[in-house]
Amino acid sequence: MTRVTTSQHVKNRRCVRHSPVRKPTGAHQGRREAVRQAGLAGLTRALAREVGPRGITVNTVQPGPVDTDMSPGEVASLVAYLAGPESAYVTGATLNADGGYSA
């Protein structure tokens, strides 16, 4: 997985992963969602440590459902920031863009 990520999905030394926040449904779904999110956050941090010495940043954006006027453009702006040169010191982070849904 690391080889694929670092060789095919990295552009301009930035890797921005996408992982939607899902609303848990059912008795066990909340735990499953928590485990899934924790696993992806751990993978993001591990990849950041692995490829960081080569100047590559790795971050995850978790857009979710919102009850506000937030537009898809606002999530795109966050991704553009993480993919740009201004975010050179932001790595290993999982950022929620959901208008406070997951708070």
C-alpha cells in the first residue's frame, strides 16, 4: 500500500487522502466507524513518518454531512491548501471538514 501511495498518488510531494465521515447506523456501527477512522488516522501518521524524510507530506481530509451552508468548494479549498506549498509543515493530520458534525 505504501509503495502505491508514494509512487502513484503523490504529486508535488503532497499526498492528500480522502475518507468521508459516516453517520453510524445500527447497534454496532458506531464502534465499527470509530475503528475505521482510528485505523485510517494511524495509517496516515505512519505514512507521514515513512515518507517525511523525503519531503513528502501525508494528510487525510474527512468531509462529512453538514447542516450548514458549507459548500463543496470549502472542502476543495482545504484540499488545495494541503496540496500546496503553504502546508509544508502539516503532515500526519486527519482534518474533519463537516461543519462541526463530528465535534
